[in-house]
Amino acid sequence: MIVAPFADEQEEPAVRGFWHQPEGGGTHGLVLAHGAGSNCRAPLLVTVAETFAAAGLAVLRIDLPFRQARPHGPPFPAFAARDQQGLRRAVAVTRQRVSGRVFLGGHSYGGRQGSLLAATDPAVADALLLLSYPLHPPRRPAHLRTAHFPDLRTPALFVHGARDPFGSIEEMERALALVAAPVYLLPIEGAGHDLGQEGVPARTLQAFRGFAGI
């Protein structure tokens, strides 16, 4: 596997991050985006990308446009549409480099923006990988981020820690009943929002390969 810095600035917004090239090139591809307080160097993204690439998937691990504009701090709500456009461009760039299917994934905010994009354009990716979907702000369970769930037509695998303050496993199960597309929830016992537990990337890969049929 080869990991190299990646940048495509031919169109706006720019796509910047790291490309994980598996041995043999990789038939399918995965775009991975980070959470609101992080960047593409987040440990979870790195280990997931390495695990998937070692299994033969090409992975593009990106900095979202808001992080390209600001090295620190959370995104502004006004940046959401541009971040979604950044995800769309990253998928398009990945499709140019692989011959098979392309999947879109992300941790927390990155995954949420991917799901919002897919709700408006189901064909943007062949399936979603949503790590620690931020179902609601901590201690504010009434403020659900599920308005777009009934519009999701893209198959989605959710990986969620049982101790995640952004939503319990039971809350996630109720929320996923709103999604018309095929969905699967992989609960991780003892894990919080960062999914910082040994073996999570391998379990995620196994579940996603079964779910997506790769």
C-alpha cells in the first residue's frame, strides 16, 4: 500500500488530503471525511483508511472545504453546502481513478454531510459508511438531525458507539426506521463518539464488505 498527499485544484472546491493506493491498484474506492473538530489526519480516519486499503479498496481521506479555509475550529452552518460540494468533487475524483464502485463515508459531521448530499442525490455514491452519526447534540435528545432520513435512498452502514453522547444505540435504531434505503447498524460496546477502541476498523471493514457485497 502506498499513502501519498493528494490535491486536485482544477475545480472549486479543491480536493485535498491523502490517497491510499492498495497493492494491485484497487477496483473500488472510498472517500472518507472528518468530524467538525478534526481534520483528515484524525486517528480514526487514518486507521480505517489503512484497514480498507490493505483489503484492496482505494481510499481518499480528505479535508473538507471548511477545514481547508480554517485550520482550527468548528464549521459554520453556512459552510455546509460547500462541504457537501467538496464531498461530491471528492467522489468524482475517485471515480476517475478506480473502475468499480465508489463509496462515501465520514466521521460525525463528515458523515452527516455525506448523508445530506445523498438524500438530495442518491446516485452520488454507491453506499454510505457513517461513523458515529451525530444524531443529536449531547444532552439535547429532542434536537434530532433526521429530517432528511426519509429521503435517503442510498444504502448506509452506521457504526456507533454504545457510549456515544450524540445518540444511544436505542435512539439510533428508532431513527434508522425512518430510512427507506437498506441500512445496517454496527454497535460498538464500550466505545464513545471517537470510536477509539482496538479492533473497530477491522470490524467496520468486515461489516461493510458484507453489507456492500465487496
